[in-house]
Amino acid sequence: MQTSTQAKSIFDDDPLLQTRQKAAYPNLKQTWLLLPVWLGFAIVTIVFIYFYTSMTGKVWEEQPLFTILISVIWLTAIFLLAYSQKSKAEPGFKLSAKFPPVQILLLLLLIVPSSLIACIGILEWLQVPLWSKLTSYVVGITAPTPITYISYLLIFPVMEEILYRGIILDGLLKSYSPRKAILNNALFIGVLCLDPTLMIVGFLGSLLHGWMYYKTHNISLNIYTRMLFNLFPILVVGATDRKDPGGSLEELLAGGDPVIVAVSLLVLGISLFLLHRILISINKNII
């Protein structure tokens, strides 16, 4: 009599954790069911923008306040949906937000720019224009306004990190192994980016965010990191506009220079190693 065993995938349940799965939200199925909801809101938003621009004759990209307002409404609706479901499944659910250790904050000042510069350079070798995608992602970056800064450096980092890590990843970590939870969370967020280029950044960035949240369960650390990621393109464009009108600073970062990429990878590797050592001292659980 022959028996066959199916190979397990990252989407399989962990038997040892199934007893905890019922008390946590979301599980994998509930997480991926948020994707059509997200896409539904996206379609409604696109239709609304189409009719708005048709009636007013205005280009929506040139109206950062309008664009940001639509994005906030869209994100708030999904956040409230997920939060209400989590509150029902986990009545005692509370977010942990503590001031991170100073050494971690300083290390992230190295990790964020070095990871972005390395990623931009490597993708440039593959003829993938990541830098232009990053700058266009931050609406109004070529003509920033106070509402642009407030939204992309405060509102979006806070709302998105609470949703992605504080609600979704938190539930997955309670039901699955850390590897499976973090990987699925990163895949989910990568898909939400919709743009193939930004999917790469969203996936890789979410691996870092997920790892840090697993180690600390401190949402304030993820919010701070997300702020740095959003701040980097603004600073580069701003510095180029003020000091280098020819745009060579942007060209230097986006040109894929092998020396710059190598130095960035070296700085990134050392910084991640030091961050890992610090997080181990804070939380003895090792992935």
C-alpha cells in the first residue's frame, strides 16, 4: 500500500499553532481576502477621479490635497474594517507603542538610505527605473506643500504601519511561524503596490518591517522606519533643487554606480548585523 505526502507550502497552517488560530485575526485566508476589498476601493477611487477630472478639467496629479484626501479616505475605510474584525476576534487587543532604544534609531538612519541606494542601483543595472517610481509615489514631491509633508511623513506611516504590522502581521504571528507570517505579510503588501517596480520595494521593505515587529512588537519602531523611507526621496530631491540644479545628485544615486552600490551594501550589512545583535538582547526569540 502506497502512501503519498504533499509538500507543504508557506500558505499551509502550522499544526502546533492551530489552537491559537481561532483567537487571532487575521489568519492567512482573512488576510488575502482583504486584497479584493483593497482593489475594490482602488477601482471606486479611479472612477471617482475620472469623473472629477472630466468635470473640472484639472489634472489630479497637480492637486496634492485632493489626491491625499482620497488616499486617506480609502486607507481609513480599510483600516476601520480590519480593526473592527480584529476587535471582535481579540477583545483585549492593544497596540504596543514604546519609544525605541536610541541605538536602534541611529542604526536605522544608516539602514534605510543604504538599502534604498543599493536597491535603486541594482535595479538600474536591470533597467528598472526605481528612482523615478519612488519620486512619483510621493505626490507633490517636485512642488511639496505642508500637507504633503504631513501626509507622507506622519499620516500615511502611522495608518499604514498600524494596519500592515499592528493588525495584519500581529494576527499572523499569533497563528503561524514567524517565517510564514512575515513572508505572507510581505507578499501581501507587495501585491498592494500594484506597480511591478514598487512591488519589489514593498516586498523587501516589508521583510525588514516584519522582522523588526516580530522582534519587538513595538509599532512605533515601524512607524519611525516608514517615516525614514518616505523622507529619503524628499531630502534627495530637495538637496538637488537647492544645491545642484543640474540634477547630478539624483543622477548619481539613480545611476547604478558600482562603487556606490558596493559601499551601500557594506553599510547595510554591518548595520543589519548590529541591529540583529541589539534586537537579540531585547528579545531572545530568534527567527
